[in-house]
Amino acid sequence: MRRSGLGLVGLLLVAACDKSGSQRLQAGRLDARWTGPDSGKISAPAAAEWCADRLLLEIQAIQGDTGLALVLYTRDSIGADSYRVVAPSRADSSHPSASLALRLFSQTAVKGFQGDSGTVILERSGSGPLSGSVSARARSVLNADQIRLRGRFDRVAVIPQVRGCAPETPDTSFGAGSSDDADSDDEQVD
């Protein structure tokens, strides 16, 4: 399944509303700054969730109304590597790769940005907490605005991802050929 840019930004909105659950997960820290039409920074506790079924690692940090999420699509496990930032629609088709989403509030609107180039460097020692850096360009999901983002995450503990980890299966309850539909069409009323 591919996450769209709006889906990744939506993930940040949901995570911001789940403060009680995310507070339990926060162990490390993520610090980032971005420049462009909407310059700013985030310095917040970070959480990381690993989905072994889909080989992806999700790192997120939320500070007030600002949220930053990185999704790393690994080859086979969490390991030290360089992940090329690509548009979210392409990220899960080329491993290793990364998606980036930034959500922030301006004085008049909620703004979302998605990464389209750059690199996430993941450093890992054994099975301990994660550290690494990100340097990326991101584009607005609404207009042509671009930002440059640089950041670092340190001592981020990884837990298994519970929500949304299993690959989606196609819904076959509608459409051609369901046996219940075929039986009902053949019935005749006298």
C-alpha cells in the first residue's frame, strides 16, 4: 500500500489527537529547522514504531500544533543505512527510501509539506535506540511553496507498530461474481 502525501499529513493529525498514547511512546528527541516561506523549528520528544510485515519504520515528533514524521522503507530490517527521500507515492516501491511529512499552523491555515528529495541517515548500534539525521526539501501539498529542512533525532526507542501495520487486502465484497449475488439473481418469484 502506498501512503499519499495527504495520508502522511493525516497521520500527523491523528497522532496529535492521541496525546495520551504518544506520551507513553516518547523516549528520544527530534530537533529540526526549516527555511522558506514558512520558516520554523521543532524540538520535541520522538517516538518510533516498527512494522515488520511491511518493513517500515515510522518516526514522529509533535510539538504543540506542529508535527514531523519520517517513514523509512527498509530492505529487510532496521539497520544503519542512508534512505533517499522521495515523494510518498513512490517511497514504498524503492527500498531503502524515506517519506517525510511536516504539518504546521500558520496564522490563517493548517499547512502540510511532503518531502521530495534529500536523505535520512539512520545510525543504529545493536538493537538499541535510534539516532540519525535528515536533510530534505519538501513541497506544500496545497501550492508551489518549498522548504528546506534539516534535523537530528537521538535516543529514539523503537516499539512494534500496532495500528495500520498489516498490509491492506482488497475488498471483494462488492463487484462481479460474489456467490450471494449470483444466487439471488437466479431466484424466481411465482
